[in-house]
Amino acid sequence: MPTKFQQETLKSRFAQAKVLVVGDVMLDRYWFGDVSRISPEAPVPVAKIGRIDQRAGGAANVARNIASLGGKAGLLSVTGDDEAANALDALMAQDGVASYLMRNKQIATTVKLRVVARNQQLIRLDFEEHPNREVLEQIKQKYREVLPEYDAIIFSDYGKGGLSHISDMIDWAKHAGKTVLIDPKGDDYEKYAGATLITPNRAELKEVVGSWKNESELTEKAQNLRRHLDLTAVLLTRSEEGMTLFSEGEPIYQPTRAQEVYDVSGAGDTVIAGVGLGLAAGYTMPEAMHLANTAAGVVVAKLGTAVCSFAELNKALSLLKKTTKKN
């Protein structure tokens, strides 16, 4: 049965919560157009572009979600010293996020360019480079400087090289008494040891613990990983199947809240943003999970790297409450 959240209390607690997002940022660019013919030069569709849009992606999208839900968000990351970095800074300012972008003249800001026609992606073009050692040292210094200002830290790992010192960063956060959440990447989870919570999806967890045949085997593998890494919890996101929280005691399962799944890109960002904000606001882990699951249900009904506003979350929570009463 869903937890009852009072609107004013939830809004007030969110407004006081401060979450720092550290990780890999990118600029998501969308070229929207129409396709009516095939190119005479090669057997490929010709897209006539009618509209261009750009949104903050990766760790920046996590920060956007926190701010959209009414929390105070900070973003610490590496970018190039270019037009795309200027665009990200402007987008963060527009969303009310405190932006600490360490600029590196030797690299280009990560950009993912998608060409979309009739709500279908025709192609995605990626531009990315790994940051150098000097700018990563700047990240460490800035992190230690701003750490005391925040209640919770979210590490958003997209494997782009911005979190080379994550083990030290987790230790510093724990020593400062901060809640630490991680959206993981790759098959090396040892670097995440000591965090409060990690949020892998099914494919990411399988890459680390291997496949499972049933829920019992999944629980055993997830709990073994949790204990091995000294984590408080593992939150497994399961796409259309919802999510499961593995902590001390029995696993807690919640079905998906989505009425209609339109686009799952960015849903993981919304989940960790919702959980992080919920924990920073003083809610229990199951309560924070419920808030995150509800927010993700809103986001997957939108196109692209979208966010959930506080009003949308509150409406979705109210609908869930009504549905529960009927049942």
C-alpha cells in the first residue's frame, strides 16, 4: 500500500533538501524533421529538419530532475571549454541548478546528437573525449570544497572518465556523514564500496553478478553483492516490471507506475534523483523508492530526457491514493 504523502509537507521537505550530483554530463541535441524520400546518393532516408532542441543529459539530467521536483541541486562535472559547455551552463541556470563545471580546453564537451522523424530516431551521433589528469584533480578539490553544503551525494557514472577518483569521493562523503547514491556503469563495482545505495538496471546487475533463473536466485545474488560492497541497499530497476529494493530483511518490490510507456531514456536519472532527494528530505528508503518510482512513471510517458515536476509527482501520488482506496 503506497505511503501517504501530505502535499505541503512533501513540498517543504523537498525544498530544504540539498543534493550534489557528481559525474559525467552531456548535451543531448535533437534534430526533428520529416522523411519523405530516399537519398539519390545512397539508400538512406533524407530528413528535412524543421526544429532543433537541446537538453542537459547524463548527470546534468539527474540534477534537472532534483530541481524540477523542488529540491536544491548542485552539479559537479568536467566539460570542454566550448559552445556546448556554454549551453549546458545556461540550461542549468535556467533549471535553477548550482553549476560547478570544470572546463578542460583539451577536450570537447560530450554531445549526443539524435535525428528524429515521426517520433522515431533515425540515427544518433556521439562526440566525446576523456578528461585529463589536471582537470580531474580540480574536480577533487572542488568536491571537497562544496561537500559540506549538501545532504546527499549522487554519483552518476556514464563511463566517460569524470569519476576516476570516485572511491576517495565516497570515503570523504561517508566521513562527512552524507548519504551516497550511485548510478553504476561497467563491471567493476569494487570502486563503489561503502556507498549507501546503488541503482543498477537488470542488464547492469547481470553484468556484475551473472544471470538468475528466478526471484530467489536474484535475491541471493543481489544480497551477496550488497554485503560484499558494504552497501546499505541495492535498488534494482526493472523497466516495465517496476523495481526491487534489497536491504536488510525481505526485498521490497513495487510495480511500475507508468500508465503508458513512451520513452525510457532518462528514466534511470529520474529514479536516482527521486531516491536521492527523498533520502535527503528525511524519508525512509522504501518511501524514497515509492517517490522515485512514481516520478519515473511520469517521465517514461514523455519523449527524450524529460523531468518530472513536483506538480506532476503530486498528481500521480494522488491518483495512486485514489486507486488504492478503490481496491
